[in-house]
Amino acid sequence: MYPAPFEYLRPATIDEAIALLVTHGEDAKILAGGHSLIPAMKLRLAQPRYIVDIGRIRGMSHIRETAGRIVVGAMATHDAIERSALLREKCPLLPETAGHIGDVQVRNKGTIGGSLAHADPAGDWPAAVLALDADIELAGPRGRRTVKADGFFVDLLTTATAPDEVLVEIRVPITSAKVAYEKTEQKASGFAIAGVAVVVEQGGVRVGVTGVAAKAYRAKAVERALAGQSAPTAEGIARAAALAAERVEALGDIHASPEYRLHLAEVNTARALRRAYGN
């Protein structure tokens, strides 16, 4: 199907992009890599009157270390993240997660910022940024502000980003290699039916879950169960993983029933924890 008619706008700077969003309000949508917006437009699930293409704005695809944190520009592609030597050394969960996304064509064009802003409940990046306790920087007419990943995902396809704001950067901590991402995927699309990201740190663990509910979430009951344990037993991991979907209302569709998603959340949490802890 063809998209509904729209006007194409191509700002040269972030400030120009923000000005266009202010002018056109909710009639405008940002185009990054296009792998979320364009399919929705072709199905006419999204019918924006204005497309604001930020793909040619310079300085939005960086991956660098700054003040003890890793800073990733919103326009960094999945492929660039997967191949980054800096990330493989200092934040290995990001390249591992990138390798699970779609196929080579998707990874070469799709961007981390576009994926996070779209907030697809089956996307991979939300689990990773939650497990990393990332800071997400937004730019708008009122200046810039930072939103913690745990407060960024609001509901199905909904984030804390205002209609006149642009997601510009993601900041994550430097971590050890004690990380893992385990995923059960839809075979045709590669989207997550249940994906679990784990980051083990001294004295604790963070667990992000995607694909199971209407939005990605931190499995805080799992984190509490393992708090203070540097080398939990296999039995301890199993008991903690059983809490992965505690009080979660799971999605159900043609790919998986709610019950199956809840089961996969537990299974993939156990797998990710075992691998991250080295069990």
C-alpha cells in the first residue's frame, strides 16, 4: 500500500528540526532510519502530513567516551554499534544487542534513536537501555533535558518525548563483560517475542525485558532477589528468574499467547543471568 500524501522537510540542524516540529505540531513526524515509520505509513497506521528527515543532520551518529560514560548519537546505526571497538571493550551489551536486530539491511539503515523513539514493544534496544540504566537526552524549544530509561517508555508506542522534541543522545555507563542478551524472536521479522538484557555489577544486577508487555520494563523483582550476590547458585538464579514477569500483563497475538510470553520471560531471564554470571 502507498502512504497517504505528505510534505517532505529536510532540516540541516537540530534547531531547524525543532522549529519545524513546533510549527507543525502533531501533524509532523521525525524520520530517522525509516524502518519503523515507513512501514507504518505504508499500512496507513501513521498518516503524518509532514515528514521531518533528520538523517542528514551532522553530528548525530557519534560513539565516544566522555567523562567516564559512553555517548551514542541517536543516528548511530545498529551496524555501527555492532562493529564499534569502543563499545565491544567498554559497553559490550550494546553491540551484542545490535547483532540480534533484523538482518544486515535493517542494521545498516536503522538507528538506535529511531528505534527507541518508536518504542515498539517488540524492539530490542529498550531492554538494553533499561539494563544499562541509560540516560536519554531530548532537545526541544525549551532546551535539553535528560530522561532516565526507566521513565522513558510510557506505554505501547509511547515515550516521554514531547511532540516538539528530538531524541539526540543516549548515555550509558562503562561496564564489565558480565552482560548478556537472550531473545526468542519472530522468525520472519526478527522482532522479540521475549528478550532479556542483563548487566551484572558489583553488588547487584539490572534486568531489562522487552517483547512481553505493552512496554519494556525493568524486572526489579529479579534484581531484588539477586541483590548483593556476586556468584549466585543455579538454584538461586532459577528462583530469581521465576519473578521476571511478576505483576506483568503480557501481550497475546498470532505469534505467542500471553502465557507463552510469560514462560519465555522466565526462560530467557534464566539464560541471560547464567551467561552474565558465568554459570
